Amino acid sequence: MTDVPPGPGTTHSVAVIGRLLNLTPRHLQRLATDGVIPKAARGRYELVPVVQGYVKYLQDLAAGKGDDARKTATTEYAIERAKKAQRENMKAAGELIPKTEIVAMIQGMFGHCRARLLAIPTKLAPLMDLLETTAEKKDAITEAIYDALQELSQTRAVFEGADGAGGGAGDNRATRRATAAAKPKREKRQRR
């Protein structure tokens, strides 16, 4: 035998590299998949890069720098599965509402707000001819605006299932629509 190492490009089988590093063929393949050791060709490895990669991997593990990529991937996958299960549980309990339903509810509330505010001129137009002073007209407009704002502040969002029932835990998969339910208006203020 000669003391000269094989030249670059010389490859060895999994069995030879495994015997040299005291690893099973499966463990070698896993290290190659994780990028710890370079693979030259299918089932073939260059000696020097493999030894260097494996030594660096062991040094990193000993120093606490290297974390087994497979364990990290498995942990991340488990975390994602747990998050997905949590979302499903929240959805089943009625605590999680789909984004499209929230958007529909907000659009409905803004539509209600718009309609209520646009009704003010129609409501006040006939009254303006009856009022004589600017102060009276200003008071009437202010009162109408306060009435509208009071009604809108008491508007609440209600999710209803396809059967019309409230959005409880049992109907989380039902199509819900957003509605605005207003409470009775406050009493009108006295005019001066």
C-alpha cells in the first residue's frame, strides 16, 4: 500500500465510508441529505470532503452550535400541527371568524352608517323652512347629528348562521352574514 491519498474525484462506496466513520449506510445518507457531507454521485462519496464535513459536524455538536436539522424540522412541523389544531378548536368553539365574514360585517356597518348620515338632510329639509333664526337651524342640525351618532354608537355586530340563529359554537361552518342591530334612540333634547 502507498501513503498517497486518492486524488480528487476518486469516490468510494457507502460501505467503505461507513466502515471508515463507523456509521451505518442509512446514517450516511441522512447526513448527505442534511448537507453535512457532500455526495459525489449516487451512493458514492469523496473521502476527504466527507471526513472534513463529518468532523466539522461533530465539532459543531460538541460546541453546541450545530443542531440536528432533522430534529429542528420535526419540532417545527409539530409546532405547526399544534397551531393548526388550536385554530380548528377555536373555529369549532366559535372564537375564530373567517376574514371574509369580518369584512362583510364591517362593510354592512359602514353601509348602515352612510345611510343614517345621508338621511339627515332629507329629515331636516322640511323643518328648515319653519325655523327662522340661524341659531335654531344650527340647533336642529346639531340635534339630528347627535341622534344619528347616538344610534350608530349603539349599533352592534351580530353574526347569524344560515338558519338565522346567532353565531354560536354549533354553527361555525354555516354561512354567516353580518347585520347591524340598533338599540332604540335616546330621548330628544329640549330645544331652547
